Amino acid sequence: MQPVDFTTLTAACSEIRANWLPSRLEQVYQRDRYTIAMALRTLKQRDWLQISWHPQAAHICIGDPPPRSPDTFTFSQQLIHQLSGLALVAIEAIAPWERVIDLQFARRPGEAALYHVYAEIMGKYSNVILTDANNIIITAAHQVSQQQSSVRPIQTGQPYETPPKLTGTVPSLSESQERWQERVSLVPGAIKRQLLKSYSGLSAALLETMLLVANISPETSTDTLNPDDWQRLFERWQEWLQALNSSKFQPAWTKDGYTVMGWGAVEKVKNIQELLNRYYSNQIDQQLFSQLRHQLSQKLNNILTKLRNKAQTFKTRLQQSDQADEYRQKADLLMAHLQNWEPGMKEIILSDFDTNLPVAIALQPDKNAVQNAQGLYKQHQKLKRARAAVEPLLLEVQTEIEYLEQVEAAIAQIDTYQTAEDLRALEEIREELIGQKYLEDPEYRSRSANEPPSTNFHRYLTPSGFEVLIGRNNRQNDQLTFRVAGDYDLWFHAQEIPGSHVLLRLEPGAVAEEADLQFVANLAAYYSRARQSEQVPVVYTQLKHVYKPKGAKPGIAIYKQESILWGKPQMVISH
């Protein structure tokens, strides 16, 4: 992930300064453990200033409005308590070339600042700190104790101390090319590394794009650069310093990330706020998606392994109880042939009533024939009772396995991150598993916990133009089948295979052609656990024939009066 460097921070702040000073602070909302959003209002507009101290994605920009779910963090409550209704009057770097921004709040423009919010955008050491006018810390996003850092503890009630000063040489527009070249090439080495070592305020991403447009490989040794190379590189260097000086930047996407210098651009962006918001929202969501998918898959795998072992134990006990009738038959045989028994017998062989075949019956030599028969009758009763006890337990475990396989199939379908909706679909699965007590409730709720189920179903159009909606998880399956569906829609599902609920939307009087039905059957097969099969049996029926059993888990439905089609998952081109 590309970190925010000094250049990007300067560019972002100059744009915010131009459009949002002065502004009134109306609200503060903490999105997660690392991000706050401040609602700012000017005479012309209202928007959310986002400040993140995420260790890999610390940034500051105008971002998206926060979700509707309640904010349960104390840091944001402390900020709103002190800053509500005040004016944001200045956004300044605490010193040249430093990545610490001082947001100053006063009663009104032109008055002295009553509070400072210091946004330290410094990679894994990033932090956001609120102080009073005398720079005494009121609260911090991340408190740092004396034990954690004797150099710079950050604690409530202590004076705010700025990070250690930069010790390296800082770039300057007034430095001549000869002096600059001499400094960089003093010790031969790769040009990118030598620039990073020689000057403060640079980042790897900035230098890579700078060297790219100067047509020099980052690994080129300084002692192999010719005068033209140095000349081209120095021109880019000057171009960079002039952009910082004049606050004129060109935000754009590059092949591997973004730039605010326009170098190596593959697509220009209208402003830096949109660039940073999109990049970091996407990167963090992608990271959360991978972590959550792995966590959910691991958890389900562990639970299913235990449940399948449990089911196997029950099945073994049922197989044993299948011998119950055998014990009764042997007891009946023995009682019918008491005259054949002799004292001390360990085994007796008698002819079966029906087949006349010989049946060997093991006997206890210290008991007579009647006592042996009674022992066999007892064994018969015991095994019958075991069956009566085990059958409902096995059914319960199998129902649970079916439900969790349905959840597992939904996770398997959400296999790669493409949009924020993919993360939302996974978060809904996590909430469902918390609701079903398979997962612990985390320390803070995810953003989907208190929101209504999303309606970001997969959507397709059949050959005749009818809309098809497909649930991405159990929560959406229930929403689709029991809330969204109309009386004339048709409901599809892979037969007895975990998969999505699929809805073919039909207006009153509309009739789906055979090609439409086949198209939807293919989709139902594709969005099921049998995606890799050549053909999958798919049932479809009218909505009035689909029910949710009382007390059933999410996503479970029963149906009747169904028709069957063979779906071909390979015919579907995912979108």
C-alpha cells in the first residue's frame, strides 16, 4: 500500500485549505479503530473531513459520509464535546517538511485558536491528538505510555511535544544542480537509494515516478549516469519543488498506485480528495475483505469438521442398533428350542424360522437357556432405545451441517474483492454467524450490524429482458425470498445443494420463455456449491409454494409443487 508522503499531504492540505477554511464543525463520527470523520459546513457546502491514523493507510482527505450505525467510540465523543460548533480556522504544517498537520479551532475566524487537533501522518507511528490552547493533551487516538516511549510519551494532561526534528538535508529550490548532483553522487550507489539517503521529505513512490519520467531506472548506479541523465532528473526535481512551492498539483492514477505530480499518469482525477478517498477506502476494504474471508472460512471449516465427526459417531451408533432385531430373533429361536439346550453350552446352532439356515447363538455357560434368552431380549431393548435417542440428535446435527454448508457456499461465491459491496456481503455473513452464536460478538460492531440488509444482489437480464436477482448470503436470500419477491415471480434454487436463492421477476400476465427459464436455471447452478459441475438439477416454483419453517435458520426455505430443470453453470459469464 502506498503511504501518504510529505508531497501528498501538502497537496491534500492545500486543497482542503482552499475550499474549507473557514468552516463550522457540526459533528464527529468515528468509523472504526483508526478513522474519524468531521462534518464541516461552509457558506457553500457541507462535507466530511476524514482523518485516519491507520498504520499502513494514514491519510487526511474529504471522504464519504459515515454509515448510519451508532458510533460507540469515546475518542470521537471527546472531540465533539470540545469542538462542537467551533470554526476550523487554520490547517498548517507544524514545521517545514514535517508530516504533522495542526488543525486549529476557534470561536470564529480571526480569533485565537482554543483547540488544536494534531494529525500525525507518519506511517505506523501515526496518531491524532487534541490539545487545548496551551498545548496540553486533552485526548489522543492512541495513548503512548512512558514504558512504550521514553522519548515521546503521549498522555492526557501532559504537554504535547512535537515529533523529533528532521536531521537530514531538506530539498531547496535555490540549490544549484552542481551542488545537488555532488551531494547525491558523493558515494556511488543506486540513484533511488542515494536520493533517499541524501534528502529528507522524499518517498519511494515519489522517486519512482520521478525517475520513470526522467527515463532512468531506480537501480541505475550514480556513477553510470551521463550529464543528460542528470540534467533530465534535475529538471523533474525542480518541477517537484515548484509544485510544492506554488501548491499546483496534478492528481492521477498510476500503474501501481497514485501520484499528485501527474507523472506516469494512466488516468487523471479531478481533485486530490477524490483520489485519496478512493485509494485508501479501496485498499483498507481489500485488506479487511481478505482478513475476514480467511477468518470466516477457517471458523466454518473447524465447526463443520467437528459436526461431521459428531454425525459419524451417531451413524455408527445407529448401525450398531440395526442389530437390535437380530438379538430379538435369536432370543425367539432360543425360547422355541429350550429342549436343545444343555448345561455348560457356549454356543448353540439352531435353524432360522424363515430360511431354515443355521444360526449360531453365543451363550453364557453359567446361565440357563431362559436366562440367556432374557439377556438377548435386554440387548434388543437397549439398542432400540439407543436408536430412539440417537435419531433426533443425528437429524439436529445434519440440519446444522446443511445450514453451515449453505453459509460456506455463500463465502465461496464471494471469492475476490472487486467493490465495497463484496466486503459488505461478507460482513453480513459475520453478523449472521454472531446472531447464530457461532462467532463471538467483536469488541465493536461492524458497520453492517445495525443497518438494514443490503440489497446489493447480483443482477442479470434474461434473453427476453426480465430481471433476475440473486442473494449473496443468507441474510440477502431471506430478504429476496420473503420481502422483495412479488406474487408473480418465480423462485429458483439448486436441488438439495447449498446455493443462492434466485428470483425471476415477472409482471402480472408476463410469461417466461423456455430460454429465460434455462438462463435462470444456469444462474442458480452457477451460484451454488455445484458450480464446477457440467449439469446441476435446479428446482423452480411460484413464490406461494416457498415457506420458511418456524424457527429455521437464515437462508433455509422449503418448497413444493416444484418443476426441475438442468442448469449448466459453465454457460454463465460472471459479471
